[in-house]
Amino acid sequence: MKRVYNLKQEVEKPPRLTGGHRLCAGCGAGVVVAGVLRALNKEDRAVVTNATGCLEVSTFMYPYTAYMDSFIHSAFENSAATCSGVEAAYNALKRRGKVEGTVKFITFGGDGGTYDIGFQSLSGAMERGHDMVYVCYDNEAYMNTGIQRSSSTPRFARTTTSPVGAKNQGKKQEKKDLTDIMVAHNIPYVAQTAPLGNFKDLHTKAYKAIYTEGPCFMNVLSPCPRGWDYPMAKLAEIIKLAVDTCVWPLFEVEEGVWHLSYMPKRKLPVEDFLRPQGRFRHMFEQGNEWMIEAAQAYVDQRWERLLERSGA
Amino acid sequence: MQRVLMKGNEAIAEGAIRAGCRGFFGYPITPSSEIAEYMARKMPTIGGVFVQAESELAAINMVYGGAATGARVMTASSGPGISLKQEGISFLAEGELPCLIVDICRGGPGLGGIQPSQADYFQATRGGGHGDYYIIVLAPSSAQEMMDLTMLGFELADKHRTPVMLMAEGTLGNLIEPVLVRDEVTEFVDKPWAITGCLGRQPNIVNTLHMPVEQLQTRNQHLTEKYQAIRSQEIRSEEFLTEDADLILVAYGIMARIAKKAVMNARSLGIKTGLIRPITLWPYPYGVVNKIAQTCKAMVSIEISTTGQMIEDIKLATAGKVPIHYIGEIARTPNPEEITQQLLVIAAKEGLI
């Protein structure tokens, strides 16, 4: 499975998510999906399942599609179940010799459709052991309906349902640790990644997830310029800051073994990640220093735990 | 009373607060999300509770829990979300728990679209979930009525111990109009049945499982009688120029406003036209429609739906007395002139011009 990654070579492959989709400029989702699908071997086909969300309404507005592969969407809460059904039917046909070649099953859901309403069907699909990859593009709120908080929204972040005002200072709760929960499913492969730099981390993890037999899960950070409130051109910068502040560490868990994928040369203070984003603006007002301290303490504690688990 | 410009969805939220609602359980879905957003901002400042659930299923069950304590509570969603809530609504009906459920309709079936629709009529007026039950369904036609019928909805819910649905098209949810902001409700009915901790009294029970045959039959008999009482007391409708009309339009919600203009257009072209506007979609104004069917020559159901759904209630009400026509399509709010053109065709067919 060990392959040498060469970005130039990879981007020369025909794209599986084509341009012309309607995602916003500066949105992470398109980069994530294109990056994951690029990891497919050229000759293999895929069935893409998608939960309701920005990605779905922007890449598959019937009769248009941005996908070169088969695509199926039904509702918001059930993309993993839908994918399970397709995979099960494929297996039945394959057994009877009615389909040829390799078909891979990849599901994309946002954090709303994965952490919240779709969690039950995701958990069920992983436990049953379907040969599929579930990819969460995590933009930390319900962006498609106008930026409402989700269980993935980090503490203190401003959304339309966790507003900032006299009585409220953004979201009160910490972000749900979904990657950890997916590790607890004891599936063959779980990865946390982001479309960073030359996309090597995203690419190699996607390849592993796609070509590992059994259910695999990837949690991919996917910034949203509207919800996070940063200038469109800053996408790559924001991702880099999330990783270098250890707000979003990159790691993988293969057959239960934790492995840290990226050790920042210098761990940056969490405020470097918070400052460029409008959703955290109130944290920099006078008297709110405790919020930044709390955010730093939370990140430090999680990071220490990850270092321990991965033996890094 | 203050007169302010408000979005229909905001008028619902403000009306609910003024009706004493202090518990909102929501989940985002277009085109209803502004209701949750308004509540998220407002509830913490008035000692109320805003909870964003992890799904529509969770939100409706939070309503079940909140309503059982006797508090005025509500949720809001749109077609696909209301479908998910139906299990909870069935339980609320059997538990006889008063609450308000708002449906800002979009097109379906399936994911449909986010354009306006009235195609949730069946799932609203026919119980929607499993079992023998109905819920009261109110259909506002302006931002003002979004507020007023929200307030009425809470009142009827408490009076009859029943879930009430406020159903409006996405157009109305997002329409900005002047609204006279109503005074706060200060008097509420007692709820001796509420689960409030039984210190010093016998325990109260809210239960929806009735395994013995007679017990279930007694329960359903009780509900049937309650629905009969609601039918006799709560039917609301509006009539416009029906006395001498040959051609009667039947429309509700925002379509009723548009139909009213079409009535005037048709009259100026010499077709004696009138309008019935049901305000309660359940209980349906069968009596009014039947009465007018005795004097008119034809009726037209106008809906934002392609198959036509309310038309079935008109057929039930008229029992074959007059021919019933249909004008409607999904995801588009037609303008009065388009309707007038179609009325001309119908009038010619019926020999009215």
C-alpha cells in the first residue's frame, strides 16, 4: 500500500469532482471532496453518497452534477444508511457475478449530518461493518440553513443560535469529540485530517480509508468563510493555523493503534487561530481574556492526551 | 399597541413569547430557521429556554417533556422536518399535551425544494402520524395573522389539551409586513393534569400505552368526543362576496389573499365570483362550503400543490352538488392575473360567461 505521493502527478489525474459546482469561494468542502476522490485509483469506480447540506445542494443540483462517479442522496439523517443499502446490494450482485470491476463506497456529510442528526445511521453502518468510507467535512455549524450551532461548534463560537450579547457569549458547550467516538467503534481505520499544504496528509489517509477493507471514518476540517467569518483568500492559512495551534491535530488510528501524523515545529498559541475569525471576535474584548485562557487550556489538555495515546 | 415591520417567521416567534411561551425546541431547516434564531436571541433575556436539538425527532420529544409539565412550549420546522416529528405528534395527541407546532411549508415529496408550498395539507389535517387522532391546524394569511394565530394556537391548545399546528407557506414566513404587536397574555387556564411533582396531591399520569382492549377503546372514545367538541366550537373561516356568486374560489393562507384579488378581477369581467377562506384547516369548515354549494354553480380549489389536497375536503363538503375545478402548482405563488386567466377558462366551461 506504500506509495510515493507526488502532488503534480495526482492533480494530473482526471478530476472526479469537476469545477463549476456552486460552493462559495474560500469554502473548504470542495477542496476536501476533490482531495478525497483524487485518492481513488483511476480505473476504479465509486458511489458517492451525500447527506443534505451545502455540499449536496452545491454539487448536485439536478440535472447538473459535479461528480464523475455515481451519486445518491436521500435525506439529512441517513446518508450512512443509504450507503449501507447500496453496498449491500452491490455485494449481492457481485456474488452472483452481475457486476464487474472495483466499486468503492464513499459517503460525505457535514457536521450537522454526521455529529447530530446522522449520527445514529453512521454508528449503525460502522458497527455492521459495511465496506465503506464515511467522510465528515467538518465546518463546525449548520451552514446550509444559515449558520446555526451544531454539536461540533467549538465553545464560544458565535452562530445564529448561539448568539453573542448581554446574556450569551457564543456557544456554551465544548465541541463533541466525534473522531474519538468513531475510534470507540473499533473499526479498521479512523483518521483526522485537513486539506493542508500539498494535500499529502489528506491524500494518503483517503487512500488508506478507501482501500482498507471494512468501515472507515475520516473527520476532515473544512473551514467556512461565511460561518467562520474570514476573508475568502485565507482558507489555506486558517487550516494551517488550526493544525499548528493543535486545535485540529492530524492523526490516524489503524486497528486501534494511534499514530500522530503531524508534529508542529512550534506549537502556536490558540489565539493565533481564533483572531482572524469573526465568530470568535468577542473573545478579544476587554474582560473576556478568560475565554482565550479556557480555550487554550482545553486545546492543551486534548493535545497532551493525544501525545500520550500516540506515544509521540 | 406598537406597529412594526416584521418578517412572518419573526411575528410567530414574538407572538409565541407574548402568549407566554417560554420553551422553544428547534432544529434548523429552511425556510423556518428564523423562528429558532429569534428565539435563541430572545429567550435568554426573558427567563425562557431555547434548546437546539440534534434532530427534529429530539426537538418534538423535548416538546413532549416540556408540555407535560404544563408549560407553554413549541417547536418549528418545515415539511421534511415535520415528517420526522410525526411520531412525536402522535404521542402528544394521545398524551393530550398542549403545544404549538409550526410548519413553514416547502415543496415535497422527498427533499423537494425550498420554495413555498401548501402540500403539507394532508400530513397536517389527517393526523399525520399513526393512530386515531386529529390536531387543530391554523392557516394564517399575513404577518399579522402569523402573530395572532400563534397566540390563538396556544389558547386553543390549552383549552382542548391538544397539539395545535400553525401551517404557513414559506412565502409568508419570509414576507415582511407591518404588524400590530399584541399585548402580553396574562391569564392562563389551570392545568391540574400537569406533571409538576405530586407533593401534597395524588400523582398525575400522562401515558400513551393502553394494552387492555377496553382501556384503549375508552381512550379513543374520549379522544373522539373531544374532536367532536373541537369541531362544534372552533371552526373558523372567512367569506368574501359569496352571496350572489356563481363561481366560488376556495383558498387558504397566502393563496386566499391572491384569490381575493382574482375575485375582484373576475367580477370586473362579469363573472360573479366569491371566495371561501378556511382559517382552521382542521376542523375544516364543511358546513360553510356545503351551504354555499347550494347556491353557487361551481367551485375552484386553489392551492400551491400540483396534485391538489384541500380539494378532497371540498368534495367531501359538497357531496357532488357542484362541479369542482382545480388551479395549482407546486413551488410557485401565482399572481392574481394568472388565476383570473384560468378562471375565465373555467367560467366558459361552466357556461358562466
